[in-house]
Amino acid sequence: MKWFGNGSRKNGAHKEDTPRAVIDIRDITKTYVMGEIQLQVLRGINLKVMPGEFLSIMGPSGSGKSTLMNILGALDQPTSGQYFLDGLDVSKLPEQELARVRNKKIGFVFQSFNLLKRTDALRQVELPLVYAGASNRTKRAKAALESVGLGQRLDHLPSELSGGQQQRVAIARALVNEPAMILADEPTGNLDSRSGTEVMKIFQQLNREKGITTIFVTHDPWIARHTNRVVMLRDGLVIADREVANPLVAGEIERPSEAEELESVFKEAYYGGSESEYN
């Protein structure tokens, strides 16, 4: 089944009258120095993400996917290049300012949920608001939990919630500060298929109904097919950047076998584009 649209997407190619990019990465490199050895992980990444986009970043182990995720999340800084997040160049900010940007502009959702064991759902979601010194914290946290279907679980501890419900708390926590984007690292990786589908439904609903810019970092082609755009990395470079022709709607189609997924990815992504993309 062909799941990419025709042709490749050109990085940074947007009409002049389009809104300002949420993410605008320009010639980003990242080099780690280990003694006398220099390891260049990112070798000149250019990427634009516009408001309301829903995309996946994919790549094999060692492709630079995790390093790029850390830079996107303002958890690390590039060696060179510029990173404009919602119009602000964060590539050279000191750590204190980076922390402020992370709390205000980025909502994180991780594979492992990262919830506090002895804190109920409502307080979990309030935490980013506490750090930001925001008002109406309880009201806003309750509204965020209601938006992910947990309005009746406000006083429940993580141990009293299923894996899918815990991830919903994490999503609500990511939403509560109204960030410029949500960055999700393998958000369904620790969930069974049913819970994973429910979580994907929430992400799709938030994106389509509220226009929340969402980025998945994933190795899973099935998850990627539920997004609208796929960016693929290899050896620290973007080798493909494509629209998904007909994004899947969570829960409508049963997941195929792993072998079928992988075959589809290799045929359509690595061998289905123009020759210049992969050289």
C-alpha cells in the first residue's frame, strides 16, 4: 500500500504568506567530543514545521534521531546552526533561559509517562503551571484532564490508573501550558495495542480539532502512518521529507504484521523516492 504522496517535500519551501514556522532549523550540526575523538551526529539539518502540522521523525539507530529530538526539545544545544522555536532563536540561550522556554513553549510526552508515584492526576498536571507561576492552576489542570477523557480520575494516583490512562495524564500535563508544540517520544511504546490506539485517537483529535502542532519521534512505521508528514534521517542527514498521502485514522484499520510494515517502509521510503534523495 502506497502511503506517501507524490514527490518529496522541500525543506523550508513555504509560500511567503504562510504563518511563521513553529520550528525553523537552519544548518544544525551536533558534534560530541570524546577525548581526541570527534563524533559528528548531525551534519547539517534543515527543517521547518508550520503551525498545526502533525509529523513523525523516523530513522534507524545511530541516525541522529534522538539527538535531533533533544535539540528540538531545548534539552541540548547544537554545535552550529540556528534553531528558531516559535520565532525565538534558542540555539545559543543559557541553560536558565532554555528551561524557561521548555516549560512555556514545549509540551513533552515520553514513552515511560514520567509521573510522580505519590501524586494524584490533578496535581501532576498542575506542576508545569506551578513552575510557570501561573494563576487558576486547578481550573486549568482540570480542563486539560477533561480534554483527554479523565475528568472522573482527578484524584487517582498513577498506581490506580491503567497504562493508557497514565499516558493521558502525561498528555494533559503537556497541554496545560498551551505550548507552541507537543514533542512525543515513542508515546505508545509502553502500551498494549488497545491503549495505544486510544492514545493515538487523542493525539489526532487534539491536532485536528484544536490545531496543536505535534511531533512524534518514533521507529514505528505504523505510528508514522497516522501522522501527516514523515521526516526520515540517516547518518545525521534528512534523506526524505514527505507528506503521508492518506493518514490512517486511529482504530479504523487493524495493524498489519511487523514484516508487512517493514516491507512497506523500505519500498515506499527508501526505494520509492527520487534518486537524489538517497545519495
